[in-house]
Amino acid sequence: MSRGFVKEDDQEETPMVPPRADLPDDLTNYVTPYGMKELLAEKEALLNEREQLEASNEKERRIASNLIHAKIQLLNERISSAQIVELAEQPKEEVRFGALISLKIGTAKQIQKYQIVGVDEADISKKKMAFNSPIARLLMGKKVGEKAVLQLAKENRVFEVVEIDYI
């Protein structure tokens, strides 16, 4: 049937799904074991949400179901491309993916701890930075006592590695 004979009210909008965290095509989708558990739990939650959909009318239910389906598709792409990095196998003496790093930043006296994780697991409020972030890239390969310098517009910020751990 030609679209000219379809009523406007029958048209469903394609759901706009916010993209997942940016992962350039040329990068491997590294995840920690915990990060993979989080991805799988997110998928399970979306599947449960889709099963329990209630809406006042069929159109609203279909639109909500389509949105959840689109989110699941994006999530499945991340899960299928994920490469789990076993933290116990990382070299203990240098910063690599999954490292929990104690840092002295600039002239601050307080030590801050950050973990280098996959893009979907990254959350700076939880002190987890993505492995492809500028700071994480600067820190990769550093050993205790070594410094990384981040060049900013007005100053350089120095990060000194105080301790490395893999949890």
C-alpha cells in the first residue's frame, strides 16, 4: 500500500536511542570482568522491562517496546565485541587496563585513586576512567614513581603514580 493512503495517526516514530559511550572503530572493546557482569545485568534488566510493559494503549506499548529493542541491539553489539581482560594476568609493576592507580596530582597532598576500565564501565564519579581517555593513555605503561604530564592550555598537570593494584 502506498504511504499516501496511510493515516498520519498510524505512523509510528522511530525511537531515538541515545548512543552508548564512544568507542572508535579502531579500538578493541576491552572490559573488566565486573564490567561484563554490568553489561549482562543491563541486558537482563531491559529484557525484564520489555516483558513487563504496560501502556494505556497498544501504540504506546509498541513505541516503548521498540525503544527497549533498540537499546538491546546496541547493548548486544557491545557484549558481542567485548574482550574481557583478566586483571590477575596484568603485569603488576606497570599501569595497564584494569589497574587501580593511586595518583598524586600536581601539588595536591591528597592521593587519589582511579581505575582504568572499559568505555561502558567508565564513570568519573565512581573514580573509573575509560582506557581511551587522554589521562589513561598518558598513564599506560607507567611504573610506581613515574610521572605523566598532561598539557593543558594554560598549564601542565603532572600525575605521579604512587601505587598500582589490580582488584
